[in-house]
Amino acid sequence: MRTLTILGATGSIGESAFDLVMRAGGPQAYRVVALTGGRNVARLAEMARALQAEVAVTAHAEELPALRLALAGSGIEAAAGPQALVEAAARPADWTLSAIVGAAGLAPGLAVLERGGTLALANKETLVAAGRLVMATAARTGARILPVDSEHSAVFQALGGEDAAAVARVTITASGGAFRDWPVERLARATVAEASRHPNWAMGQRITIDSASMFNKALEVIEAREFFGLAPERIGVLVHPESIVHALVEHVDGGVLAHLGAPDMRHAIGYALNWPDRRPLPVAPLDLAAQGSLTFRAPDEVRWPALRLAREAMAAGGAAGAVLNAAKEQALDDFLAGRIGFSDMAARVEGALDRAAGEPGFCDSPADLDSVLAWDAFARRTARIAA
């Protein structure tokens, strides 16, 4: 029986994965090694019981008593804290989904790679903050990384195993988020509630706001560079309001392959779960006649300066990805707390990158996890100082 672990089980991606596993037969089809989550320990325990997991882990040590109580009598082990997350990820499993949000997913993801496991990667921050380290670790241990972001899954599927040398350009699409048609001058007054309403996708609050600011797409551009080994100038972005075309791969002979599908994350998750096979998934079939039309436009980098910052970070190299990601997370925290406005987030990130560029070692790619975390801490301090 195939074994699996879900890191970040109680988030939107984890919930979709849980749905797929349960539809496939749950504990009769898979042996679940570990489930991890955050503060929603009641839901984590419910999922662990349903899947008969060996261990359930909350990231927050103070939630351990509540988790133990919720699992009482089940025989499922309970654990808590960042180190417990890493230890859970290090347990042998055939397939591990990394759906922890933010830089917190980096250490558990590296633990999966260190044991040579298959990592289904939904945590884009892992490759943005530590792409060279992550890919080198996978190469050293023989681990496999499967993309779960819908755009990168689409590229992976459209490539079909072809050599990247045959690819002239990859284009990932963006819905444009909540503010794609707002007047630019109104963005500074956008509220958290307004930024949290996505027109197409059902996602968690943080990634929904990142979609509105286009920081999610900025991270995905960097992620595509690291995952597929493409030069930055060969990675493009198109605003596609319908969210039907997820990516396009243009080959050197001029042909373009597009991956289309309904905006449902269960496709990308299910593709990775079943890879290299394809199996039926509970995803609505695509009816292009009913859709009627598909539209595309170039992104406006005045409206979405995050895309420019991603290009600048890739040109800078070294620790720029780690700094950009951490500063973005800090700026988002401050926006959620009401300390800064929506349009201030990009300025905070740009300020952190400017400050970091003058620091010793900035031009060197972080060689280990400690180095990545040091730059992460620097960027968060810098973003806060700029308040």
C-alpha cells in the first residue's frame, strides 16, 4: 500500500488533497504517515482519525494539549512545534505534499528531500527562498520534486518530458485577482476584506491577497526559473481573467502547447498524487462552447510592481529570492494588521531588497538552511524598520 504525508493538511490545498484521498478510498487505499496543520487542531484531529494517520502535528506548541485531547483513544500520536514538523516530514513516505504556507515550509520540505522522497511542492516559497539549495539537495539524494502550483503543473504537463532546450518560452497566466480592473489610484485605499475576495479561485486569505498584489505571480516566475532551469527572459506572464489556460509552452519550432482546465486545484494535486499515471478526478469537465471566449492581456507593472521586483531579484541572484519572499511575508502581515496600506507592500519589499544589496554575502546563493533563515530574518527586520 502506498504511503503518504500531507504537510499543511488544514489549509486550502491540504483540504483539497484530503478530499482526493478520501474519494480514492482513504485508509483502504493509502497508509497515511503524518498530517500536519496549524491552530485548527479540531479539524486536524478529525482528518487524522478519518485517514488513520500514524501522527498528527500542529506547528504551535501551545496547541499540543488540545490536539492530544482531540485524538484521545485513537492511538494516533500527537506532536507539536517546528521541530516536530521536520521530524514528521523525515518519516519515510512514498509521497509527501508540502502545502505549508510561507517560509515555514522550507525546513520540512528539505527534510523530505534529504531522505530521497517524492515531494509534491505546493509551497512556492521553498524554491523562491532557496531554489539552488533545494534543487541541489534533490540531485544529491535522488529525490523527486513534482510541481503542484497550477501553473507549474501545467508547464510540467505541457513539456511532457521534453528537454528544456526545445523550449523557447514559457508563459504562466494570472487572473489579476480582486483588483485587476480597479483604477490604479484607488489601490492605495483597498481594504483587507476587498483584497480577500478572489473572482475565480477558492484559496486561503494570504494567497488571495498575494493574487491581488500579484506577489503570488512574482514568486511563481522565480519558482519557474528554479524548477525548469529557464533563463528569466524566457518566462512570461499574461493576465487571463477566466483562469482556464494555466500555462503555455512555446517551442523553438514556433508551436505552442497550452494547458487548459477549470480553476480547481484538485487537478494539479491529483496529477501529482497519481503521477506518472492519470486517473479520473472529481473536476468539472471543460466546456469551451459554454465558456465562449478566452481573453489575455499584458500585465501592467505600474498596477503590479511585484512583477518588476521579481525580475530584479532574479537579475541580482544570490540571496535576493530569500529577501524578497521574507519581506513580502512581513509586509503582508503588516497589511493584515492594518499598519500599512495595500500599495505600501511593494514599497516595503523594494526597500528590503535595496538594503540587503549592500550587505556582505548578498550576491552568494545561500549554501544551507541556516543561511537562508539568516537572510529571512534580516529581511523581516528590515521590512519592519521601514514602517
